[in-house]
Amino acid sequence: MKRINKYSYLRVLQGSYSHGWEDLCAAENTVAGRKEIRDNLKDYRKNEGGRYRIINRREPNPEYKKD
């Protein structure tokens, strides 16, 4: 049986819109998720301009149950 992690790890694309950083989209921290976030970053830079960053975020996993 595969072990369920206590946390989910995400990559989050954020944009700065003069009121601080806002989350634009998120994906799991896997190879496919990292590629998806980079592609979204390219699209945002091409279409809107502005300042963007990619951060790592850790959130509690709803599937995790303490034994």
C-alpha cells in the first residue's frame, strides 16, 4: 500500500498587481505540473506583461489520516 503524505506540494504562479502578490494558477509539484506552470508563465508574460513569480507551497493533504 502506498504511503499517503501529510502534505500536498504545489507550484503556484503569482502575479503582482499593485496590491501585492495574487495566486493565478497552481499545479502539483510533478514533472508535468512544473511544465504546466512554466507554460502558463510564458502565456501570462506574452499576453499581459507585468511581474510574475513561481513559488512552492505546502498544504495539508485532505486524504491523510493520522493512525
